[in-house]
Amino acid sequence: MRRKDLPPELAGRSFALSSADDAGVARSRTKASDLITVSRGIRIPRDADAAGPAALRAYTEIDESSVLTHIAAAHVWGMPLPAVHAGDWRVHIARPRGRAKPRRANVVGHQLTLLPGEVVEVDGVRTTSPARTWLDLARLAGFGRLEELVAAGDSVVCAHGPDFPQPREALCSIDDLRRMVAAHAGMRGVRMAREAVERVRVGADSAPETFLRLALVDAGLPEPELNVILRSPLGKPVVWPDAAYPQWRISLQYDGEHHGGSDQHRSDMRRADSTEAAGWLEVRVGWEDLTGGRTAVVRKVRTALLSRGWSPGPTRTSTWG
């Protein structure tokens, strides 16, 4: 006998047995070999290529008070994580204080007081908002370095306008992060969050770009600007630096490990030619420049600034005020 297909609302994602009941699926069908039991009362189709909310949805279907938080919520929002957490796919779930912590396989349970607006729904999954998720990360071991929390903040406020190859809307604003910090003044980790939010900026696409900016500022160099566009004489956008010093016409480009391929190399060369044609100097930063104390990248950018007429001095004001 041919196995009955799952209803469309359950296909391709994790689901709770209660949801299968609501969809009219017989319990005998939920025991079939094409379904995997990932946790008590939770199934996922064996051939499902589920990721993000689709993989996690069942965990908030179990009961209406469960909410994805911390690392699980950060994965939903695409926030960069320290190496110690980047590969951690355990499901962090919170219930309100006064209720028992969730206890099940592969789940990290929490009890949290979540204020109005701090829980949102993404593709059927209840999760903490971007700003609340960011604040909760400040409490986790592994975010001992301020720059990791700044990078996570940069990721949720990042936005690019229509002149960028991939326009992007922010998940929240820097003011949203500030309000979140103010609303939880006594929470563990809030002191670091309060310091981190003042260093969050709009326009950084990746954690290395954040680390680059912070390394330069911490070394006493001017703070580079983000979301700068180099244009042709006709006003057409031609280069989008990862960071830039418009005053000195310097473009900073972070080339990660993926820039080793031949196609990418040709693209990088065209970008460098366009930068030079616009009268700008391109400074390429590799992942190896951001290791250790990052003295290499500071020296590289400092040399470029001096070559363009920058004079070190205490009177220099950051672009960001």
C-alpha cells in the first residue's frame, strides 16, 4: 500500500505531533520510516532539506509559551557568532518565569521575562526579536570579547540602499538596540551590551569587516565610513568599498578566503582598476591580516593614510562624531 503523503502544511519542515493531529494525520502515519523523531513529540520528513525556521518550527508548536532564544534565534536572524558557538545547533527555548524550563534532547532551556514586542513570528516560529536576541547573546559565555557583540549588532542593523548590488533592509535600528539595553538595565551582560551598542554601525556585511573597523579605531586611526559608493563620471555606481576614507579617497576591501578562485580574482582585478580610475587608492585586507594583534592591517592602512596626506593628531574627529 502506498504511504499517504503528508499535508502541505507539514511537508518540508519539523512538526509537533499535535500539529499532525490538527491536520488529520493518523498517529500510525507519524511512526512511518520516512519520518525522523528528532525529539519527543517532534517529527521531520527524512528527505526534508529543512533549515532555519523550517527546521525549528516544531519546537515552538509544542506549547504556546515556548520561544526560540539565544543561539537558536541568532541562527534564525543570520547573526555572526564566535567560533565556540557557530557550530552549536542545540535549540535554545525559553518559557516565562514561573514555568518549568523546557527539558528535552538537544534543547537548552531558559526562563525569561519577555516584554511586549520582544517576541515575533518568523515563518511560523516564535522567536525573540533581533534586538532582544542581540541582548541575550551578551549573557552567553563566548561573547567575552566586546568585538563579537559589536559584530552581532552590526549584522542586525546593516542596511544598503538601492544603488548597491544587493540592497538590504535592517532587521532593527541602533536606537532599537539602545532601547533594549535601557529596558533591561539589571540583566547580566547588560554592561557589555551598553558599551557595545555605542560601537555598532550601519553598513558592515560581515564580522571581519567589523573587526577591521574596530582594529583601526582602537589603534588610533580615523574611523572609516561604511556604505560609501564610488561612481563613474556619469554618476553610475562602480565600486562598493567595505569601508572607506572619502576625505583621502581610500577604499578598504576585505578579501576573505573565498577570494582565491580564478573568477573571483578577475572580479577583484576589475574592481581595483575601477577604483584606480576613480582616483582612489584600494587597500586590500586579507583574513590573515585580521589574526593575532592585527598589527599588519593597522600598519597597512596607516601607510595608505599617510601617503594620502593624513596627519596623526589628537584633534582628528571621527566621521561618526
